[in-house]
Amino acid sequence: MGLKKPKIKSIKYEEFQDNESLEKMAAELNANGANVILGAVDDVINWGRANSPWSLTFATSCCGIEFMAIGAARYDMARFGFEVTRPSPRQADLIMVCGTITHRMAPVLKRLYDQMAEPKYVVAVGGCAVGGGPFTKSYHVVQGVDKIIPVDVYLPGCPPRPEAFLYSMMQLQRKIKLQKFLGGVNRKEKKQK
Amino acid sequence: MDLKKRILEIAPETQFVEQGDIKAIVPSSSFYALAKKLKEDEDTSFDFLLSLTGMDFGDSLGVIYHLESTKYGHTCVLQTSTTNRENPELYSVCDLWKTANFNEREVYDFFGIRFINHPDMRRLFLRDEWNGYPFRKDYDMDSNPLNMTNEVTEDKTTELTIDAEGNVIEKENTLFDDKEYVINIGPQHPSTHGVLRFRTSLQGEIIKKIEPYCGYIHRGIEKMNENLTYPQTLALTDRLDYLSAHQNRHALCMLIEKALGVEIPERVQYIRTIMDELQRIDSHILFYSCLAMDMGAITPFTYGFRDREMILDIFEQTTGGRLIQNYNVVGGVQADIHPDFVNSVKKFIPYFRNILKEYHDIFTGNVIVHQRLKGVGVLSKEDAISFGTTGGTGRASGWACDTRKRKPYAMYDKVDFKEIVYTEGDSFARYMVRMDEMLESMKIIEQLIDNIPEGAYQVKMKPIIKVPEGSYFTSVESSRGEFGVFLESKGDKYPYRLKYRSTGLPLVAAVDTITKGGKIADLIAIGGTLDYVIPDIDR
Amino acid sequence: MFDFSVVSSWIHQFLTSVMPEGLAIFLECLVVGVCILAAYAVIAMILIYMERKICAWFQCRIGPDRVGKFGLLQLFADVIKMLIKEIVELKNTDKFLHALAPYIVILSSILAFACLPINKGMEILDFNIGVVFLVAVSSLGVIGILLAGWSSNSKYTMIGAMRSGAQIISYELSIGMCLLAVAIFTGTLQFSEIVAFQADGWLIFKGHIPAVIAFIVYLIAGNAETNRGPFDMPEAESELTAGYHTEYSGMHFGFFYLSEYLNMFIIAGVAATIFLGGWMPLHISGLEGFNAIMDYIPGFVWFFGKAFFVVFLLMWMRWTFVRLRIDQLLKFEWKILLPIGLFNLVLMILVVVFKLHF
């Protein structure tokens, strides 16, 4: 099976940014070829996963307010299948790291991530979560959550606009649609040294 | 009454510094007696500790106290210090003012000053195993790499007391017994409004004791400010309490302008006032939404957010930002208001007046809401003053603490508005204060919006701002209380020490008192009505 | 009126003609079981979709609309995701009980679901003490919830489970009172006979005041039984994160999620059956033509129509009210609802004895 372009309803593939890395990811996955039947099952599974990532209710600072805003009336993330935010990490598929992660919070975030059931995804929201943001020179701020947990999508902004939130969620959906459940994984956590 | 004379009578060795705000420098040995006298004497009655700031003077470590009397309205600034940098010890005032409890822990955390007679000398923001004290000038920034081990919470704490011979000894206090049923609410919990952590001791559903743990979003903004120029420091104020972004920045701008003696054009004052009030409405709508959500009603939450978006649209038109606007600058505002600004504000206000009735219909009038909020979480007026819970919480307890009335700034002395004061002190009063304040804010905006004078929106400032030596304090009424900024300047282009009076820290300090005897559900409702913003507490 | 027993007896005859009776009954049981499970799943999906859309409507949102037309496929996506999501194993817990709990919950709700008469002649479990059986099996669920809370070895789940136990056992009384009032009026505990009794007018009309009181009390108590807002104390998202199922993931959580919706449907279905006539069409005595037209609408349409109407009422409640506090909740039951229920029982007896009903 060749590369399939992940489709998002009513938005063209070309309109998304960073298609190259998606294509690279897909090429790596398909390097060994794939069974047609397994591939079809995979497609169904990925369709299900991509359309129903429930987020963890997690916010540390400003971005959290915008996160609430996309759940509310004007932006309404439920339209895209992000129906509920689950307060329990066991039932969440996605963690939107909204806000600064400090040294004291870092072990807690890691623990939350570990508590989540597979498959789990991470979106680093806002400058702080992406790379420390305005607090790079602080003594108590983690310079990007990717130092602690693997990140799937980076979303810059301080705080990002709700539209950007939705865009990052769609990018995540596209990424999920290129995964494999049967026969090969494409997302491994780095082994701790 | 001459305060100076009074202070000299009690503590004759006191010196006065008259750069910026007048400051009384009191030797540490006589400080506690002076503070006690000033608080308890009828004619001084300094019952409100506005701010407690730790300082590193280079050769000595000290604390600066901003006192205020709620009865007479007079203020004074005291400073005390110790030259012992290895083992600094000062006397605690937490038995005089309850708010000093958390503030002294903060000073211990940042400067390592230990307070004698403080019952609970633990770090407040940083982890127990943190090396060194970050706010000291000689702190090595790289001395604490990221520590990913899980935190171990100690149930023991130390207290320094003085024994019969006058020596300082250490005593051990217990926070929670082994047999207590202690649950962790937070740091990751849907209704702690961020990453606050309460360790809650329960008896069935009833709360016996709450121990708040802060610092999960402590970013060290105050320390970072010491290496930033004045215009740069402005950028971080918006991120303190992001729901009072305008007001926080207003405070810092006002402080620098006051220190420099810059006259601000009237147009700027109008714009700042309107923006502050819009921000207040925005914040109070969010308060309403979050309270409703905490109490299990999701529909009012979305209603609130629907209307909040309209204010954000107005902000966005002019400032380009939704949450963090970076609008005020030293000497004015960043850009002139959008040509449509006046129109959209005037359209919004009547709309919102109507919609506010809907809010009351769906939430305020509900029987269950009355049951959940009335008589729950009562905070007495004395406690409110002692804890320094300014803002809506204080006003719900009958303490008229509105900074806009007490120390008018910008246009507030020229507009007509009522200070909302309730006397019940319960959750419902705290809720109603904020709902009524929105009406008052709209009244203020309506008085100003048609009369914005023509003129410059900014005073041209020098490219490098140097604030003259001295210490300065300014405060504004932010959405959730008195937000103060304290600046110690050495005449440099960087502040020597910049401290923000957090509006939320007193609220968190008061949680234990307010919730005692309540249920878990009450804790959530009380947390909702206290309306704290965690990044503002932790800074 | 279409009678489903024609179909079922035809199948039975056909089967017994080709195989021994024991095997035939065994086969029928199997088919009926599969049908129940299928209906259970389908109704749960409809309910979840309905709740999402209704909740969105109340909240000025749109709700799911991108996955499939009008978001109709949203639920399938959710189900697929949940089916293959990892089930987290916990350390230091009773693994057997932890795994057992969701099945007990779902079992009790399936059993209760089987009691509902959907159409004429389409009763699965129908015997002379049907109402008592329904109350008995539906309260089995609380054991599952208690087990879930206890076996997770977490303080949050424990508090959630304790709340749930106190709440469900209390509100069971009110439900019992309402059902008793109906039993007094109709003189039977069998669902099919209760429905038949309402052939000349639904019970809520026939029994006037006491029946209306019983209906309202039943709705409130039923809502509390299903742990839905404003009585969602055991879950209380903003207090106990996710309450008793905080530690459950994947399909185990899915079972709790499904059973919550199905319990709501059962409450609505029972309310529809005993107060609104179940599958019985709207009959007004004296208007023969009208009654005949009404009879053309099949029974299951009537049943589902009524049940979903009650579901809508429950959702309306859920999305409007603020959550109660646990002590207020119990006070409400023991000091208000239960006395009302008892009083209503007496009232109903008086109505029946003096023949004051229609």
C-alpha cells in the first residue's frame, strides 16, 4: 500500500502546513509494505481514534482559559469529536499541555502521562510548553515539555488563538490517521538511560 | 497624629528614609514590639498588612512591611533586616496578621530568612530539597537542575521558638497525623482552577483541615524582572493574573510613571479606565462560568463564555490580543483605540445588561444554588482584614476595601459608582458582589465612553528608563482584589527588586479557615467563589 | 393493533416442528439474548448521540457534526476507540473484583432492560411480580459501583462509591413507593397487565392527582438512581475527578458509561410503561374513530416515543440544574420525597377505595 493522504473534512490536504514530516512518517511506516486486510482494519481503527480523542482536563495557566473557550459556545470542539474532556487521566486519550510547566509540576505531568492508557497523544500548547516561552531565563521553568514527555504536535502562541487550537487538533488527527495498530508501531517512547 | 513621632516613641533607634515612599528602618530587636503596638493601639490600629516583601540588600537580608489601617486609612512602611546571611532569623508577625503566615513562608523560601515563632517554617513555592534561596543576589541559577523524582510530602514541620534562657530552639509540629484520612485535591484536579494542591483531612465528607501547597506554577517572574529593563518587565505582568491583564500592567505603568513624575494625558487615563472595567467584566463573567461549572451546571458555563467572547472581540480590535494584550506602556498605551471601539462598547453594554438577567434566571434564582451557597464558607470581617483578602471576598464580608475608592487613580475619582459591600461573608455574598460589580463597571464605562478627550495616546519616553533611587508602592483594584507593585530602585535601568502583591495568596491562606467544618462539595463551591487565579499566587 | 406474540408463537411452532422442544427453547433464549444485547447497544448509541445534540442545543453549541452526516458516525468512532484502548492494570488492587465490577453494573442494567414491554406481545421477562423483579435487579448495580470504588484502591473512588451507595439505597425507597402506588391502583405487579389496564386511558390521566405526584417523585428519584445530574454525586466531576470509575480505562470505563445511559433509558421506559401507558396508544373513551386511527401506529413507536420524551425531560433536568451536596441530597430524600411518597400512597388508597378515579 502506498502513502495515503490523511483527509480532514472540507479542508484541503495542501492547505495544511508541515506535510513533509507527515509524508516522511508515512514512508517509514510503509517501508516494509503492509498487508491489505490489516491495512484496511488499521484504517478503520485509525478513523475511530482520530475522530474521538478525548482530552484530559489539564491546564496550568493562561492557555487553559483559551482551552475552556474552545469547549464553549463559539468554538465548540465537540464538533470535531473532541466531545468531552475527562478529568481522569485513565480515560483520556490526549493531553493538551496548556501552560508553563515548572520544575515542581514536571514530575506530576510525567506521572499523569504515565497514568494515561495507550494510545495517548500530547499536544504542547503555547510558547511555554513548546520551549519555555517568555520564561526561558527562569530558574524554575522546564524549557519545553518535550524534555519530559514525547510531544506529537507543537502549537506556538501566547496563548494560541482558539482557531489555532482547532488547527493543532486537526494536525493531530492527521497524524493519528497515519498510525498502525497492527503490524508495526511508529511511536515509541525513548528508553530511559 | 504624627506617625513618625509615634514610631520614634516606641522604637527610638528607628531611622527614616525619604527616597520615594517614606520608609521606617527598624532594628530587628525592637521590630516585633513596634508592630504589635502599631496594630493594637487605638489611634494607629494598623490592622491590615498590605504587603510583606523580602529583600536582599547585599550586605543584609530584610523584610519590608506595608501596613494600612482600615479605620483611618493611613499607611506606613516598615523595614527590618539582619546582617547574618548564614543563618538569618527575624521575628514573625503571623500572630498579629494572619496573612503574614504565608508571606513569611514565601520570604523563607526565597531568601532563607527564618521567622521565630512562626508555627510552620516550610518552603511555600519550591520543593523541600531545593538548594539555596533563589532571590538572593548571590544565587547560582544553575544550581538546581530539573528533578524528576516524585515529591515526598512531609507531615512534619519545624518551628523556631525561644526558650526560657533566650536561645532559639527548633520544635517539631505535626501537620497531619498518621491516622487521618488525607486526600490530595490537586495539583491536577478539574476545579482547583489550575495547579493548586490542597491536602485535605477528611472525616467522612467533612473537612477537618486543609493544607494548601503552592508553587506548581511558580515561574520566578519577580526574579526574572531583576534582569530586565523597565519596559521589558511590563511583558510579564499580563501573565500573572491573566484575567486582570490590563489592571496588572496598569499598576506597574502607574508605579514607574509615579516614580519618574510623568504626567499622563487625560485620553490615556480614560482609555485605561475603560479597559480596566471591561477586563473586570470579562473576569467576572469567567468567574460566573467557572463557579457554575464547579457546581455541576455546564449550561451557564457556556452562556458565560458566549458573552465573554464579545468583550474579547472588543479587546482584539484595539490591542490585537485576546487574553494577553500588552496594551499599557510606560507613559500611555501601545496604540490608539480602534475607530470602532466606542461603537462596539456601546453596543455591548445594553446587550449585556439584558443577558445578565438571563444569568440570574438560570443560576442565581435556582433553589439548589441558594442551598449550596448561602451560609456556606463564612469569612468574618476581622478574618478578612487579618488575612488581607481584598477584592470581592473582602467586600462580601463587609470590608469596604475597594482600591478605586480608597486610593483613587486614573479616572475613578471623577466617575460615579457604588462600592458593592455585602455583610454576610458567605459564598452567596461573594457571588453576588461580583455579579453586582459588573453592573457598576458598566455604569463607569457608560460615563466615560462618550467623553474620551482628543489628544495623544502616549507620552514620548526616553529610550532607556531609569527610575530614581528609592522604594515605591502602587496598587490598583484588579478583578480579584488589590494588586500592588513594590519597587526598590537603585537608580539603574533594571529594578533592584520588584514585588507584586498577589491578590490570590491571601485567599488561599484563608481557605483553611473558611472551609473548616464544610463538606468536600463546599470546598469546591468556596474555591469557585473565592475566585483565585493560580499563576497570580505563585508568580 | 399489531401483536408481536403472533410472530413469536409462529417461530416457536416452526422450531418445535423441526427439533425437540428443549433445544428449540434453548435456541430461542439465545436469539432473544442476542437481540437484547443488540437493542441495548443500539439504544445506548442513540441516547449518547441524543444527549450530545440536546446538550449542545441547550448550550448554544452545535455538537458533533463533522464525523459523518450530522455527526451520526461520531459514536462509532468513540466505540472503536474505546474498544481498543488499553485497559490499565493497577498495582495493589484486587484485580478480580476490579475487573468484575463493570460487568455487574452492565448485567444489572441489561436484566432491568429485559423487563420493559416494548410492544404488545413483546415482553421478554414478564411474570406476576415483574415490578418487584425490576426493582431488585436494578439495585444490583450498586454492588458493582461499590466494588469498583473499593477495588480501585484510591481515595477518590472510595468516596464516590460510598456516596453512590448511600444515594442509590435511599432513592430506591421513593421508587418503591411510587411503584407501590401504581400497583395499588392497577391491582397487579405484572408489566403486561399494567399496560393492559391503561387501555382506556393512561394512568397519569386515570389516577389524576396521586398519579401525577407519583410520576414526578418517580422522575426525581429515578434521576438520582441513575447518578445523573443534578444528582451525579458519585461521579461529581468537579469534586472527585471521575468518582467511582476514576481508575477505569478503555472498555471497562465504556461499560460504566453505557450503563449510565441505559439506566436512564430504563427509568424513562418504566415511567413510560406505568404512567404513560407503555406501548398502549392514546385512547380517549367515546372517540372510537380517533382511537382506531391511533391503533394504526404500532406499539413500539408509542413506547419509544414516550420513553424518549421522558429521556428528554431527564436531560433537560441534567443540563439545567446545579449539583446538590451529599447531605442535601439525602435530606431531600428522607425528609421530603419519602414523606411525599408515603402520603401519596395513602392518597392513592383513598382514591382506589372510594373509586374517585376515572
